[in-house]
Amino acid sequence: MNILVINAGSSSLKYQLLNPETQEVLAKGLCERIGIDGKFTYKPTGKDPIKAADVAMPTHSEAIQAVLNALVDPEKGVIGSMKEIDAVGHRVVHGGEKFAKSVLITDEVMATIEECNPLAPLHNPANIIGIKACQALMPDTPMVAVFDTAFHQTMPPVAYTYALPYEYYKEDKVRRYGFHGTSHKYVSQRAAAMLGKPIEELKIISCHLGNGSSITAIDGGKSVDTSMGFTPLAGLPMGTRCGDIDAGILEYLMHKHGWNIDEALNVLNKKSGVLGISGVSSDFRDLEDAAPKGNVQAQLALDVFCYSVKKYIGAYAAAMGGVDAIIFTAGVGENGPETRADSVSGLEYMGVKLDPEKNKVRGQEMDVSADDAKVRVLVIPTNEELMIAVDTAAIVKG
């Protein structure tokens, strides 16, 4: 079964054609600068790639058409015809409280997704554009929506309710939603497979650490708490996002500097996090290069980040009444041995103990715990595209 996975942004579109049963990736790539000057990248397995070719893409429809043309191209194609695409899985950022799982896209579903636009104004409209473009070009192919927020819909009210007047939840849907759900779902399932135990018997803390970072408490395969909140701005400090702060800081800085709300949020979203602390970069590799050379702020940024990860691990272990495994995934989690070590340092009392040699691993699935550790620490490369494809195939098969 071949699934085309689509992740549409406002001016870009990532895609991947894969078989969820064999996990074989037939082709993947990226359409960039849609509506500007159009750049097309295509990487077919076993064939020569196309890198940043100039392709006219005034809209997402032309971008999707370029993808489909490449997939069936006589020389560079990986399938014989469009009929070999069994379904399309679309990443949709926000499903609100409406969607607790992936769904087959119908007119009613599309209308409900559009109702969630105010919750993700930068992402959902772009996701919808991608869906409509595919529907126009592939009218007979099943389409499935896979939501970033759906995995977290199992959180209990005690975890998702903010201490605000309750009418803001009832009338305006202000609550913790969480994000990166597809990633957390995938790596938690992989963790259960690695440990050889049913996921229903495991308490897992999943640390998705990258330019955007979130941590999720997963009890029995279900998300019971997560660090991101109403928006992806909450939780850990990230590449450029501040994470959790005292809301009163916003009032103080807005009055002092004469900012309006848009200017203030621009600082919190794009100028803060480890970039803001370090003054060097939002890329952890740059910080790890600068810190040993005596850059005090770069070291502080790394320390603040790891300290925050450690606090969330401790909090979620308390919330679940224990933990069996801690997962590190995404760009920093998979490739940052020092970050992993610093984030669990001091948690030996919980039964967490790394093997320093095993922990040198980068980008490879591995148990990096000491043999006698009670809590397993696992490095698991995330694969959101595969998770989307698996969910899509399951929905289509019924």
C-alpha cells in the first residue's frame, strides 16, 4: 500500500511517498517558495535526485502537480501511474477538541477543521490549502487528516485546564492542547517494541527536543500531560521561543518599550529561547561550539534548557507515579549526547543511569542506559511521516 504524506505550509510543501507496511520510502522532497519563484526538490530512492529546480508554483495546486509528475515520470518516477497511490495522509496542526484521532476527510470534516483555524491561524489554513489542492488533482483518492493535537486529547481536565475564569474554556476553548502528538505517539510505540512490553503496561516520558521542543507524559500509551499549551509557545525554552514565563513580564516590557501585542509576541516567539539567552544562535550545535570557547551566555543557554528538561521529567514522573522509560527524540534529542546527559544528571535517585559509551550515539535507535538502571533511557529517531502513513492506511482500511 502506497501512502503519499503531505505537510503543507503557507509557502512550502513537504512530501513523502512510502509503504507503511514495509516502511520503504519510495521518494521524498520539498516544494519551496510557492507563490514566489518556485523551488522543487525530489529524492527518489535509487535514482538521481532533483535539487532545488526552478518550477513555476504560483499556488499549491502547481506544487502538488509537480510532485505527482515526478512520481510517475518515465525516468525518475517510482510508480507507474497515479492509481498506485492508495491514499493521501495530510498533517493538520490543530484539531481542537473536535478530533481525538485521524479521520477520513469529508466536507463535514473540512468544515470542522476550518472552525479550528482561529486556534492555529498560521498553520491550519495552509494545511487546508494543501488538502484542497490534492482533492482537485486526485478526486478519487481517499484523503486522511492526521492531527498534531489528537494524541493529547486523552489528557484529563486536571492537566489541560488553566486557572482562568472557566467561561474562557467553555466559550473560547482556552485550554492546554499540546503539539508534536504524532512524534510522541510514534516514539512511544517504538519504545514499547524496544522494551518488549505492551505499551499499556508502561509509563513513558517522551522528550521531543529540537528547535521546537515538548515533553509528554504517556501512561499506558495515552498522553496524560504535555509541556506545550494553548499554543506551541509554552513549556521548555526552545530555539527562539521563550517557553514558560511569568505573564506579568509581558505587561512590564510592553509598557517600558512601548510595544503593541504583535511586537511583544514577536520577541517571545522569534527572539527568545536559547537564541535570546546566548545572543549567538538558535542552533544548539552553534552553542555547543561556542560554550567550550568561553562564551558564558552560550553555556547558560544550554544549562537553562537542560535544567528545564530535567524539571519536566521529574514533574511527569510524579504525575504518573513513576516512570519506566525516558525517550529522547528529534534533532537535539537524537543527536545531542551532552544534552541527554545533562538533562538526566541528578536523577539517579529515580533509577536513571546512563552508560557514557552508549550515550555517544547520534541519530540511531538505542538504549543508552547502564545495564543496572531501573529506568531505561532510549534514543529513538522520530518518524512522523511513517506515523501519518500508518494512521492513514488504518483509516482507509477501516
